[in-house]
Amino acid sequence: MSTFLYNRVLKFFAVIAFTFALAGNSLFGVNNNQKIEIYPNPVTENFFKIRSNVEIIEVSIINILGEQVFKETFFNKKVIINTGSRKKGLYIIQVKTADKQIVNRRILFKQFS
């Protein structure tokens, strides 16, 4: 397979994976008692906050190509994520909680001042 075709196929599947992540909250189902807040959205500073009524175990940031650009482990109901020098654009925030739920949310990073 040529490199060009390989890259096209790879991007196609990355877009499909990203679209799938946007479509639902979890591969394992949604816990209706679970409340996860991500704010501010859009992100205009160098950080955003996540608050949950269930302990947050892990937070990942996934870009539009399906690449994981951030992953950190926590054991808290409130976390602050430093966005560092993240490029502006649409991302998926994936939150794994103590009750084994995986919640995907969209977040927009705007240009930081």
C-alpha cells in the first residue's frame, strides 16, 4: 500500500473514531446519576475545570485526528487541567470515573491571550 493511500485511510478512520466519540457518552452505557461538568467551554484561558459527583480517575484529551494529546490520572471529584500550548480547535475530553464509566465531551479551545 502506498504511503499516500495509507495516510488517507488512517485519517478516514481517525475521523470515524472522532465522530463516534461525539455521538455517545460511553461505550459501556451511561449512568444517569452521574454528573460531569467541564467549564469554561469554550476554553479561553490556559486551563479548564472538571467537576463530578463521582471520583475522577483519568482524564484524556483527544484531538480531531483521534490522537491522544494529554492523559493524566487523578483521584478527586474536582480537577483543573492545564491546557499548556494546546492549539485552538475542537477536542474530545474523555473522563474515566471510579464507577467504571467513560464519558466523552466536546470542548473548544480558543486562542489564548
